[in-house]
Amino acid sequence: MNWTRLLALSESHGVEGHLGACVREFGESLVPPDVSQKLADRKRAQNFFTLRLNAELFRILERFTAEEIGALAIKGPVLAVQAYGDPAIRSYGDLDLLVRQRDIRRATELMVAAGYAPAVSLRAIDAGKIPGQYLFSKPEPNLLIELHNDYTLRYFPRRLPLEEFFARQILVRVDAHDVPAPSVEDELVLICIHGAKHFWERLMWIADVAALVSRQTGIDWERVADSACAVKAERLLHTGLRLASDLLKVQLPGKVQAAVQADVVAARLAQQCSRWLPTAGSAPPRLFERAAFRLRMRGGLFSAPAYLLRLSFSPTEEDWNEVTKGGHHRFLDAIRRPFRLARKYRRDSHP
């Protein structure tokens, strides 16, 4: 066993906590002492970082609640608890919240008052510019918060029914606090779309699907199907479930397994992701591979090209320049975007 390589791979794939748990399960006597120590040190560091992030999550939710701003925690500690029963076993470096667009300006003011630097200015918000996410950072102690909503989550084939997510919200117990979060069914669809957005290039995202399905035995699969259907993400859901089933041997209910197996295009997408997976994102797909994958994600003679065009011409903050950052030059931003993407992925693609 090349333990150095294994540790590097686990870090690249975001599964250091999973590796540490497996090592403890089959006996640390089989592991070199220096490797055991490294895993223990990383576990300790992740525990401290998770506690710090969770404390900040509670403070932000308290501030938002006081101002009557609704928010749902997604991914991060909530997903770690639901999927693994431990908020520190899963690696994450930021906090993600769903917040209604009408509350973004006030939420930004509250975040600034709390000492965060916004990546999207109030001027840009007032101008109606929609970023990929509303990012807030605090250098000390290295905290990142992202606010999302139905406008920023562009990779949903259809617009996220945010009010339905809020209507179906549940409370997840995190470090003795009840944290509002999407239902398990909605979270499953969300993480499958998120994984597809990133071409499932990290094992962590597949593990999340497998762990959530395995641990949450009371999942209402009809509601999962309805949630996916509402945003036309059935194929993305099937791809995530197919990867979890094929690679991590998760057991799906009979009808669900049959539906996943019957989706031939999802099987092809899963096979393609499996070929990309070993690089953990270090050798991203080429520009045309990305485009073809997006088309197959959506499917349909007219809907697939429309989906790809929307992604290609919907500008984010990366497409805003200093001149148009606070203005209404959306047409210029949209025209600039495909050229920026072409430069980026032609440069980043492997030979």
C-alpha cells in the first residue's frame, strides 16, 4: 500500500474523514504509525473547524431569524448529520444557505455588519445582477458563507420551486441546535444536481448520495421522484443513484433500482463520470465534452439545447468587469460569458 498516495487521493476526493473511519474500523495496527497520526491530526483539525463553522451557522441563523429572513441550511453540517450522523466526518470549507431573493439585500447588510466582506456589492444587487452565489468571506478565522436561491442555482434544469422547499423544511439537530433544512427528499435531489454540475469529479459527492440513501431508511421515494420531476432533473437523480449503486454498492428499493437501471442515458453519463473520477478534477473535461455532457444531462430535442444556451449566456460575477459591475449592461455580460468559458476550459483542459 502506498499510504502517501492514498492520503493524497483521500484529500483530493474530500473523503479523509471516511478513510479515517475505515482505518479505525479495521484496526489501526494494520496502518503505519505515521499514517495513523496524520489521520488523527486531520480529524482533530476538522473537528475544530467544524465546531467553528457550526457556531457561526447558529449565529447567522439567529440574526436572520431576528430580521424575519427565512433561511435553509444545505449541504455542509446538515448533510453530514443526515448522511453520516457526524457533522465532522465530511469535509467542507464553507456554509451554504438558501435565502429568498427578496431578502438578499437585507441579508447582505447583516453579513457586512457581522464583519463579512461581500463578493457582490449592494450596488450590483440594486442593479439586479445575479451572481453564481452571494459569497461572503471573513479572513479571520477564514470563514466563507454562500447564499443561494432559485435565481443563482442555474444548473437546475427548471427553476427551483423555492417556496415548496421552504414549505417542506425540516429541523436537523446539529450540536444541540435545531437547524432548518430542506427535507431529505429535496436534499437528495439537490446534491444529485450539484454533483452533476461538477461532473461527479470527487468521490465525496457520490459518497454523500450513498450515505444519505443508506442512513435515511424512511425516504419517501415518490416524493423524491416528484421533487426531481418538478425541476426536470430525473436524469440527474438517476445518474447520482447509479454512481452510488455501481461504485459504492448502495442498495436501492426495487422500483427505484428498476427505474435507475432503465435510464440508458443516465448509465452512459455515470460511465463517463467514472472515467473522469480518478483525476479528482485535476484533468477537467474539455470544452466540447462539457457541452455534450450538459446536453445529455437535460435531454430532449429542444430542451437540451435551450438548457445549454441558458448556461452559456447567463452571466455570473466572473463575467462582470469593473465597468459593468454595478450597471445594467446585462447584454454585454451575457456576450462576454461564452468567450470567457472557452478561454477557461481550453486552458484548463488536459492534453
